[in-house]
Amino acid sequence: MTLAALPRSKLHLQFLQANDARPDIVFYRDELMASAVEQAYGRRAIRLGRESLPGRSPMSLVRARRHNRAYYDAVAATLRDHQVDKVIIFLEGEPLERFVCSLPGIREVELWEDGLSHYVDLTSDLWYGARGVIQAMAGFYPSQIIRRRMDRRRATVRDRFEHANLVLPSPAPGRHVRPEFLLIGSPLVEDRLITQRRFRQGLGRLAQGIEIPVRYLAHPREDRARLSDDAAASGVILEPDVRGLFEHACDWSYFGYGAAVSTGLLDLARFNRSVFLPGLFGLDQMETILSGWKYNPLPVTRDLAGLKFRDGWGKPECSV
């Protein structure tokens, strides 16, 4: 049996390494992942490339469809040449993963957690369906393309909170403690989930509503120039560290942690001092969904007056 994994993020690589997966081959799509995958897996790392989206002209649609037809043929040939018959995937709703799982040589599929989206649907079915229609027109693998979930009965599902058959070590407590509340960023404005005005209002409410300063750790896809303006207008400190959440957490601990919505808040695993705050930013549907998630290890609130912070070296707590 030849086991292949298809990670799409550094979180996925952390899962593979923390759970002793030992894949024979690790496929990756994008150049951004090349360094991390090749450093971890050396010659076992193979780049698959990715599908192509069309531009605005009719001819670009023709070119995209031609490219994508050849792309899937090449992916199938690569898996066949390496005699892959078992795969670990993380994104169940993506055309590439669904194509790989459909290949006749694949006898076993494992679906590993991708984060919050593995457990709950935070975007509308309409958005997901529209995305699938556009992809299908461009020649992406079409089977079940407007559905966000695969048939999980044909896969072994592994995750942290529902099946409890995956682990992810959390970063050790930071070497220094800040008497502040760290808000972990998400590209809410960039993904057009909320307006910049709504985002700024949420920051301001948080800064005014709790008893300690608020520091904002940006997501890599957020516009830092915009954030600088928003933070200044809201009385929030914009953290200059751009290394990432885990790297930052190794240096700094905080009295409390929060996010509108972020897998990073789960990965940090500071469960006794963390809280989801989607309603504060007008994300009422996400608030309802997260509140109803049976396995959610974190409280969900918009009641800032109920947040209480207690100091303690290495054991700061946030209670709701």
C-alpha cells in the first residue's frame, strides 16, 4: 500500500507530523507550500500544481478548460505511476480532492480535520453553490461540485473534538506575559463577510467593553494598512509580529484570547481563557452556528461585561 497525503496548509503539516502519519508521498499544490513540505518530507514531496481559472474573455475560458482537462489527466497519471492506493485529505469539498478520491486505484480514504470548517458550515449554501457553478464552467472536476461535504461514510474521519482521534500539540506558554487581551485576526473584510465600518465598530466595542488593553494579531491575508487605520481609530494595539500565531504564542502569553471566528483560537488551546466573539462584529449567523456546535470547547458570547480576567504566572484565565 502506498499512502499519499495532500496537505494545503502548515496546519495540515502539523497534523501529519503530530500524529505520526508517515506518508510515502506528500503532494502539494502551491509554491507557497513548497519550502515547508520539502523541508519536512524531502524527496517524498511532489508538486501537483493547480487548476486554472479563466479571465474575462471567452478565449480565456476555453484555455482554462483545456488546461484543467490536461491537469486532471496529469494528476491521475502521477498517482498511478506511484501506485497510490490510500490518501489522506483535509479539504473534502474541493474538486482536486474529490477527483483524487474518485480514481479507481484509491481503495482507502482518510479525511482529516481542516479546522472549524470540518465541524460547522460558516458560509451560506448559496455562496458555496455559486462558487461550484463557476468552477464547473471552467472545467474543474464537476462531481458534487456544489456540495460542501463529501459522503463521509466512505472515509475514515479523524479530528480533535468530535471523534477525538487526532492530536495537535499546543504551543508552550509564552516566555513573557502581557496583561492584555489578544484578538486573533481573520480576513473578514477581505472576504467581504463584513464591511470595514462594521469591523471597526466591533474593535471599538471590544476595546471599550473590557478592562484590559486589546492587542490585534493580524491574519496573513489581512490588509495591514487598513488594519493600522482601524486599530488607531478603535483604540486597539496592532501587533507588529508577522511570524504567525504559534511563533507569537511561544514568546507571549496574554490574560485572555478571542476571535470573531478563527481556527487559530482552537489550535492555541488556551481553552480556559479564550472566547469566540462573532456577534460583536455583526456575524449573527456564525454566532448561532458556533453556539450550537455540540463539541465546541470554547464559550461564545457578545456580553463583554461578563468577561473577567485573573492574573497568574503562566495561568492567566478568562471566564465568561
